[in-house]
Amino acid sequence: MDRVVDEVREAANDFLRPRFRALTTSDMWEKSPGEVVTVADQECERALSARLCATVPGSVVVGEEAAARDPSLLRHLSGERPVWLLDPLDGTGAFAAGSPDHGVMVALVRNSETVLAVIHQPEHSRTYVAESGAGAFETETGERLAVPRSSSSLEGAVKKRFLPVDVRAVIEQNEHRFATLEPQATAASIEYPALARGDGDFMLYWRTLPWDHAPGALLLREAGGVVARLDGSAYDPTDRREGLLAAGSPEAWREAKSALGLA
């Protein structure tokens, strides 16, 4: 774990921080409609991929940018080799806009199970780690994360961008049930650690790309939270179905699903 944390921090310092708020127009472009990528994403992914493979001999990396070019790379998640899921710059849009709310996310998957996770927020100087069965921690303070009991009124956020029209309509009809239901969210690298600290009760995602959720799902689970499909099945990075509800406790998960009208 220490070596992975060091490699992630070094890559962020080498490739992300020097370009933060210093991008030129030629440093960023759309890889698909509405999806921004920058030279920082690509440089960080190339360097960190090599370092992660060296950390676990025989492993393979499935990075966001490489998989965007070759989706068949996702087949490795069902194979026998250990797989590193890598999001070299989660929250690229925020990064390009000059917001500090972005991060680097890494997860190690063995036999379809996420066993290690690192989430690094370079501009907030925070790193979160988790190992399956060993807990979740913020490395700078050494604090073990444990989601505190939530208040009687639910507070959460819904990423509406990818919601189907019918699901979005149901949720909007039920917004009055919540003390707070944020219409916009930030990035998974910010949201999952926030839930693990007890900042909010739930997040609803629709798109479930594995590098976006495997690290945070393990972190939140090890802190006492729940990340599950809408049918209640536990998060599995090999499952490509849409719809994922993350919450600070089993009770909050059930209450949020019901209040959103998704029961």
C-alpha cells in the first residue's frame, strides 16, 4: 500500500499539479461529446500504468483513457491476472475549469473483487486508502474512517446527467422528501471520501464505469457504508449495469432508495 500511495502522489506531482490552472487550448479536447480530456490525463496514465504494473508483477492496467481507445481492455476484469483500475484524473472537467475538486483513483481487483484502493486529492493534500477487511484511512492524519450515524433527515446528491428521462422524472417528483438533494455533484474522488467522513448520506450514480467506482466503493464499504445496485446486489466492478446507490449505512441506503421513488 505504501508504495502505491507514493507512486500515485508522485505522478500527481509530476503530471497534474504543474498543469493545474496552466492548461492551454491545445492541452485539452473532447474525446466524445461533452467528455473533456487533457494532456495531463494522458501523461499521468502512461506513467502511473507502468509503475503500478511494476508494483505487482503479472498485473495489467485498465486505465480510463486507454479503455476509451480500446474498450476490449475491460475483458481483463474477468480474467485471472490482477487488474489495476486507474482513473488518472477523475474530475477532468473540474480540473480544466480550475477547480481543486479532482483526484487520482486506483483500485486493485483480484478475481473480480476489489482488494485495495487509493484516492488522492492533490490540491486538497489528502489521500484515502482502503484494503479489503482492513479498514479505510486518511493517510495524512492516520484517522480510521467510520461513517457516523446520520441525522433523521436525509441529505444527498444525484448525478442527473446520465439519468434516463423516466428515472429523472420520478426523482424530481420526490425531491421534496429530502432536507437537501443537490442537483449537481463534483467528482467520485471527492464524493466517496466525503460520504466515508459522514458529509452527506447518499449519492446516486447512473453511469458505472469501473475506474469511477471500484476505489470509492471499497473505501466506503470499509468505513461502514454501502454501495449497491438498485436491486440491492453488492457492487461488483465486472457488472456493467447502470444505476448505483452509495450510502453511509444500510439504513440510509434503504431510506434513500425509497424516498427517491426507486423502490
